[in-house]
Amino acid sequence: MSELIQRKFMHQTEPAKSFTPIARSAGPMERIIPEDVNIDYEGTRVNKKGETVPAFLAENAIKSLYAGMQLPIFEDYPGIPMEEGYNNLAAKFKGEEQGLIISDVDPNSWFLIVNTKETTRPIVRQNIIEAANSADITDRPIVMLVTSGMPHAIIYIFQGTNLYTCGYGYSREIEHNYTNLTYNLLIKAGQSDIAHTFEKMTGSIFTADAMVPSETHQAKISWVGFLDMEMVRRIQDFLDNTSIIIFSGKKEGRYNKVSNNAKLIVSNSYYAAAGILPARESYNCLTWAQNILGVNVDCGILGNPKGCKGITQEQFTLLRENLNNANLPQIISNIQKTLEAPSNICTRIGKAMGICGGSRRKSKRNKKNKRKSRKSRKSKK
């Protein structure tokens, strides 16, 4: 399929709506919480060896927080209503020359490739923008970082009755991979498996993320907060650089059922599994999510999603029971303190309290003042 996707499809779509945040009036928002559902966050699962082991079951617990659908974070494209599910795409997109590709493996599966232009860039859904722009923090969407044992990190946004997910990965369809010095040295040393960790590949945003864990997969809620406009703008920055959107679905009778999972290929960022390459535009799933949320969660020295801390059953139960209470911001703030890495806590709290790095800052100022005094003495001479 990669050769077909790399062709220049010239299908024209209607202009996308402009990205315009609309201020919402402050006021209590009643979050709809499903009744009589299993809210077990800490439980057990059967591993590959057939053994029953203790596990965090984030997906099982999260299903108790919303009653609607899982949807992509961007507005529906004209003629591709992912929220409605059924749409006769075959009548609107005529074959491969307009981007409709039938799978070679399954004749009932299809892909729709849409080249984006400046007027058709995907934009964050307006209902999410309006909610994130609310003056009342309790009126804003709850946002979570879920880390799974795959390993993978995914952003979950709860708005209204629906759940919107997005994550970062790489594109197998477009083979524009970029090597670097570390990668080249490891290849020459015969360490191809390790080299792949440092390989830079074409970045992609998955939304709704097809790699969300199942209810029985090991997965943790590794951060929780309120969605704000800074997070929305950071997401939109990536959407603005989308070059191709890959939709998919199944043919049922004479209709094509559109999947809620889409892949957005981003032209100005790269995926690198290591996540430590000296390039601002390189991310892995975890560093991308942390960049969007503006936080540094505690995931151990290696920064692997498997090693991230997670909330406890008690914290999840407390969170769920207070979703519609005025003390929710304080509860979330207390949870954040147990999940964020010390450096991040210092950044957000230490400044106000005069702790975390104060002596280091003083030391730097003293050195700077000493250099200035030396310069002044030399100039007098």
C-alpha cells in the first residue's frame, strides 16, 4: 500500500473551519457518569504464560467515566463523517486516483488517502476548543495520560459524553526515514536491533488511537488534569503540519463503514523510539504526550511507558466520585503531585515556595556578578 499512498492524490475537499477559540461563560457542567459499571482499576490479568498476575487495568476503569463514543480529536472532513459511522464513500471517491484503496488482503477493507492543503488542514473539534477555553476550570474537559505495557502512551480527553484519544507513532506507509550518527555507528557495529531505537521515522498522530489497551491489558493512568488552551494549541500545531490523512473502514453491503481510527502523517516531526535524540522535532509516544500536556511524569530513568507511575485504586475512586464536585481541582492537584517527576514539581510549585534549585540559581547569579565585576575592573585599567 505504501506505493499507492505516496502518489499525489489531488482530491479537493471543502475548506476546513478556522481555529477560533470561543470563550464560554463559567458555570457548573454536569458530567454524565455511567451507572452500575465495573470501576476496578487495580485487578488481575492472565499473561502470555497463562499465569494470573496483579495488574493495573486503566481501560476497564476508564469505561466508567464516559457514556458515548471514542472519536478522533479533529473535526469531521466533508463527506467522511466518522461520528455517523456509515457513509457511501464509493459514490464520492472514485477509485485509487481519488485515494480510495481496497485492501489486497481483505476485499471488504478499504483505505481512503486524503492529501491536505493549507485550506484543508485538520482542526481540533470546536466543542473541545470551547470547553478548554472556559473561564471555570471545573468546566474544562478532564485529560489523562494512559501508559500501557505495549509500551505506548496515549492522551485521553473526556468531553461531554464522548472520549477523544490521540497518540504519536510512526508511518509504515511512507518510507521517508532519516538516519543519524548514532544510528549509522550502531549499524556499522552490527547492532541493527539497537540501531532501530535511534532511527528517525516519519511521525504520525493516531486519533482515535487504534492502540488503546483492552480492558484486560496492563495499563496505568499516569497523569490527570484539566485540558487548557495551551494544550489545544500544541495539538493544533501538529495538525497544521499534517500532509496526509489515512482513513480506513469496512465494506458492509453497499455502504462503507468508516472506522473511528485515523492516521495523520505529520511533515515536520519525526518518531524516534529512544526519545533522547538531540533534535527538537524528534519524539516518541511518551515524550510527545508530555510535550502536549506540558508535564514531566515520573517514568523512571529510562523514560519508558512501562516504567511510569500510575494512580492508585483509591485515587481513581476519589476522582470518579467527585467529578461533579467543586473540590475536583484540589483532588486532581493532589494526584498530580504523586505522579510528576521531581524536576517538574520544582518547576510548577518550587518557584512559589522558594525551594528546588534556589541555591543553584543563587550560585549562577553570583558567578555572573563576579564576571561583571572583573570586566568593570579591566575596563577601568
